Amino acid sequence: MTIAIRTEKLSKVYRSGFWRIPYTGLSDLDLEVPEGTSFGFIGPNGAGKTTAIKTLMSLQKATGGRAWIHGIEVPDPESRRRVGFLPERPYFYEHLTAGEFLDFYGRLCEVPSAERGRRVARLLERVDLDRFRDVPLGKFSKGMLQRAGLAQALVGEPDLLVLDEPMSGLDPLGRVLVRDLILEERRLGRTVFFSSHVLADVEAICDRVAIVVSGKLRGQGTVAELLGHTVAHVDCTFVGVAEGTDTLVPGVEGAPAPNHLVAAPGGHLTRRLDPNEVDHWIDAARRVGGTVASIVPAQRTLEQVLLDEVERARPVDAKRLGVLA
């Protein structure tokens, strides 16, 4: 397996204020991004995602560890020759039109003149901005600028795309466009490494995911590996029952299931249950003449996995901020 991005104990410590109080932005990050995959990099705000990406792009220097892109160590400019990059908060020359903007970046990427015009037209159409080719970027909305930035990242036809929050500021249609773009790049054999807070999209399109919380890597693997086989909850629907206030269901008074179910011909009741409660609810419903209409188990989501990791990391946050350092 060929690795597009590899980090080894990559760390970044910031110091601020008169007393130079340390703040750990990234701590001992060991990461491997295989070539030809879509790789999601997730975590809460301030987790270290942008710090890691800026370090990979040599926009800041690591205080520890090493990183390689396509086998070339990151400080070497050659490591970024085959990379397309979209930062979290891009800034573009607002007086340029969309066409001029992409032509400018095409020149920076040394795209031949004969090919540059065709590629610019193709990319503007791909990000649904061809109608605005001659409109200055200063008149673009945030979502339109984000799509222009994606086109800029693609103008050099890179082998690796590094995107920091590419879906930020996009409406649902824009998100679908970016999702399809990532899937298309993967189909073409390219690598896409991106951070995002839209976890449903990450879950749907990523081959592999890494979770970073409080500057530390908390998990890395396929979506299936991270989610495991744990059932998060069960949605149960019962027919012929309702919740009452007086009648106790014999034999289940001490159980976590309802102890106030009553018969309700023609009625139905739906509840989201802990997996351990399901049998008690079924017994309680049957005792009053009800039946089970459906039982739908739900697996854990990336959101739940991330929230669990955030909760586990809380004790170390104070030290990370330098309070206990």
C-alpha cells in the first residue's frame, strides 16, 4: 500500500502572551493516508485539524516530529508539487473575475497556455460557476467563493487534494456538488484528504477516517472499524397499547420497561429504547394485549463516536491549555 501522507509524532506547541504560556495544538500525531482514498479528518473546533493541515502545507513549522507527502519530507517544496490545497478561510484577489482567477492559478501551476483555457472552462462548469466566468470575485457569495476555491485546488490536476472544511458556507446543493467532486476524484485514482464538521457526509464518502481531539489522535481506520458493531438504540413501534398513569403491568414493576402501559385498541406507540430495554417493553405490551409492529436497531454514528472521544478527553484539556503545565 502506497502512502500519500505520513506523519510521525508530529507536534505543534504555541506560546502566547507575556509569560509565553504554552498551548498544545498538536501532540504526537501518527497518521497514514493511503493513495487513492478519500480520507476524512474530523474533530471539534480547536482539536488540531487546521494545525495539522497547515503544518503539512509548510504554512507553519512543527515543533516536533516529521511528515512526508508522497515520500518527500514536508519542508521540501517538492513535496507539494503534486498537491492541490484549499485552506479553511481562503482569500482571493477580489478584482479578478472567476476566469482570470483560475487562469492566474493555472499559470502558477505551469499549465501550458494551449491547455489552460480548456481546463479553466471545464473546472468552472464542474463547480457550477461557468455562468459567472466574467464576474469579479468581490461579487461572489461565500458559497460561490468556496466553489471557486475548489476549482483553484484542481487547476493543476494534483495527485493529492488537501481541503480544510471544503463544505463550509455551502448550501445543500453545494454540499452535494462537493461530495460528488470528492467521489469523482477518488474514482480517478487521486487522494482526497479533508477535514469537515459535516459528519454524515464524511461517513458516506470516506474510505478511512481519523479522529483528533485535544491535539491527539483518538482513532483511525475505516468507518466500519470506528463504528464497530454496537447498536446505539432501537426504535420500537407497538400496536394496541398506550401509556397510562394508573395501571401497573404485573411482573415488570421493577424493570426498566414501562410500568404504565394500557390497552388502546387501534392505537400505536413508538419509543426509542436502549437495547437492554427492548425485551421488557415487548413483555409489557403483550401483557395488555398489544403487538409489536416493528423493531429497528440503529448502529452508532460518527457523531456519537466523536462525542464519546470528546468526553474522554475532557480531563486533559486543562493541561493542554497550559493551565497545569
